[in-house]
Amino acid sequence: MAGAARARRNAPPREEVLVAAMDMIAERGLEKLTMAGLGREVGMSSGHLLYYFHSKDELLLRTLEWSEGRLGAERSRLLTRPGTARERLEAYVELYVPDGHRDPHWTLWLEVWNRSQNADDDARQRQAAIEGAWHRDLVALLAEGISRGEFRPVDADRFAARLRALLDGFSIHVAIGLRGTGREQVITHVREFLAETLLAPDA
């Protein structure tokens, strides 16, 4: 028990570990992220990391939740700033789509999705909470645009589900580097889709 107490006292703050994990993914790719390698980055043994996170799956999910927390704060800032609903919807789309091939957040997201096939109920609920936050914000923005006459009178919840499915599909293409689907091309496709299906003719 004394050894475990010393490990707790000497361990870096948990956020420092998550920051280091994200930095390693950005610099070296997810395949290079190992518990031993991460431990060297933060001055901990892989055993101590497992003491805190229990498994690599949990470490990845915690890192994703931390990254999503930062994105959520940025999303809130964009969606509450002055301007039209259309302008804020464009900002939402630009925040959603990966920066490019091997975008670290999306690389991590794809790995967590892949591992979720064998995840327990708690992990699935935590992933659903992340998805739910993006969905609720989009529904609220669509409802606002509809009420202002900027958007057509669509079912906001159904349209949000379909738009996010489109964004997910395109974003995966960008993140894995599929030819012909760079970030700017994808954003152009989405803008055209919104012009055809959502924007009011006189908006």
C-alpha cells in the first residue's frame, strides 16, 4: 500500500498525461502510442499508468473526453457569438471537419469507435454523451435558423441526424487521407448540400 501511495503522490496531474497522449498521437501517430512510451513522456511507469487508467482503452477514452471538452468550449464560443444562424452553422461545420489527414482528434475518435465494439455499457454511454452534445447544439442552431426564416421549416432533429451522418462520412475520408476528399473539398460539398436542402430561398 505504501508503494501505491507514493505512486499517487509522485504522479503528474491526470490532465498532463492526457495532454501528453494527445501530443504523441499528433506527432507520431496512434500506432506509436504505448503505455510504456507515454510513461516515459510523463515520468511514470506503464504500471503506474495502468493503476490510474486501468487499460489502454480507458486511457484513449479519457483522452478523447478531454479533447472533446476543449472542442465543446470552442463550439460554445462559436455558436453564441453574434451573427446569423447561417454563419454559425458554417462555423460548426468547419469545426467538425478534420484539419486534414491524420488529424489527431479524429485519429483518436476512429480508434475509440473501433474499440467500442467490445466496450462495456459505461464506455458506450460516455461515447454517446459526446455525440449527444454535438447533436443537441446542432438541433438548437437549426431551430433558431428556422424561427428566423433563414432555414427552411425542416424537422430540426431529423435534419441534424442526417447532416451529422454526412459530416461523419466525409470527415472519415479526410482523416484517413482518401484521395479527392481534402478538407476544403469536403466543406464545399457540405455548403452545396446545405444550400440545396436547408437555406431558405430568400435568406
